[in-house]
Amino acid sequence: MKKHLTTIITAIAVILITATFGIAEGMATANAGASFPYFHLGSLIIGGLTIVSLQQKYPKLRMSETVGSFALYTVLVALFTSPVAEFIKGLIS
């Protein structure tokens, strides 16, 4: 029962982090007039499914490790989106 509960909590965290990414990118692209990064959102969904399946397959993985690794993966994916790249270009120049 505990394994299923941690998997459910991890899946909920993955969904919330992905939704937050979608909302943030949607607001950023609406202001900039750019297109929404569907590829990045798709890669987040595939990565989240992979992490949840790995947690279910290997019971020694802790929930905090899986949620933390997905949060870091989300930051990595967000770095390569257009609004973040433009923001970093603006900071540098």
C-alpha cells in the first residue's frame, strides 16, 4: 500500500510541476507573441512518465528523490525554451 501511495503522490507532483511549466510558458509566449513550446511540454510529459515508472519498478527509490529529479529536469528543459533564452540574452548584453 505504501508503494502505491508514494507512486500516486509522485504522479501528482509530476502533473503539478508540468502544469506550472505549461502555465508559465503560456503566459510568457502570450506576452512575447511567440509560439508555445509543445516539444518541451511533450518531453516533460515523457520524462515524468519515465520517472514514475522507474519509481514503481525500483522500490528503493524514495519519493523525495524522484520528485527532486523531476524538478531539476523541468528546470533543465525550461532553460532551452525561447522566453528563457531571450531573458538570458538580455541579462548578458
